[in-house]
Amino acid sequence: MKFIIKIFLMGILSYLLPFYFAWWTIALGAGLISLLIRGSNFNSFNGGVIAGGLVWFYLSFTIDSATNSILSEKIALLINLTDSIWLIYASTLIGALVTGLGSLTGSLLRSILSPKKMSRNEYVSYS
């Protein structure tokens, strides 16, 4: 359940933050969510990739369809792509990786900042 909540919160932050700040703040938002909500490093990365990928695919697809693919078709011709959809895929991949790595960073930062639990053997005194 925490995994779904993390994906939802990261998706909201990944959608809202670029409207007010630079595009790379999606990594900061995902890192903050992973810092606040405990989870494994693997789940944090995967949650960030899913949330960032879905949001960036939605945003790039809606922008591309709203502008009738004028700019993306010209860029696709410029870099010898067969279809402009590959630019949407590339932007989705970049957004997913940035959000996933930001989320992984937040999870690793949480493991550094949280106090270490002592094992049972460390409580035993042999004096």
C-alpha cells in the first residue's frame, strides 16, 4: 500500500513542480517522498520510474497533440527519426530515469540519516 501511495505522491509532485520550478525538481520531489516514506531502495527506484514515466508521457503526449506535432516532426526530421513518437518515448525515458534516481537518492539518504539498529550480539556483554 505504501508503494502505491509513494507512486501517487511522486506523480503529483512530478506534475506540479515543473510548472513553478526547473524541470529537474522532479528528482527533488521524488527524493523528498522517499525520504519521508520508508521503503526499500528497489521499490523507491521503481516507484519513481513508474510515476515519472507516466507523468512525462502524459505531459509530452498532450503537448504534442495540442500543437499538432509541428515542432516534434521537424525535430524528428532533423535527427533522422522515422516518427515523432520516438521523441515522446525519449522524453518519457529521461523523466522516468531522473525521477527514479531522485527517489533512490532519497531512500539512500534516509538509510544514512536513520539511526542504526544494534544486533542482538551487540547487546551481550562478556565482561
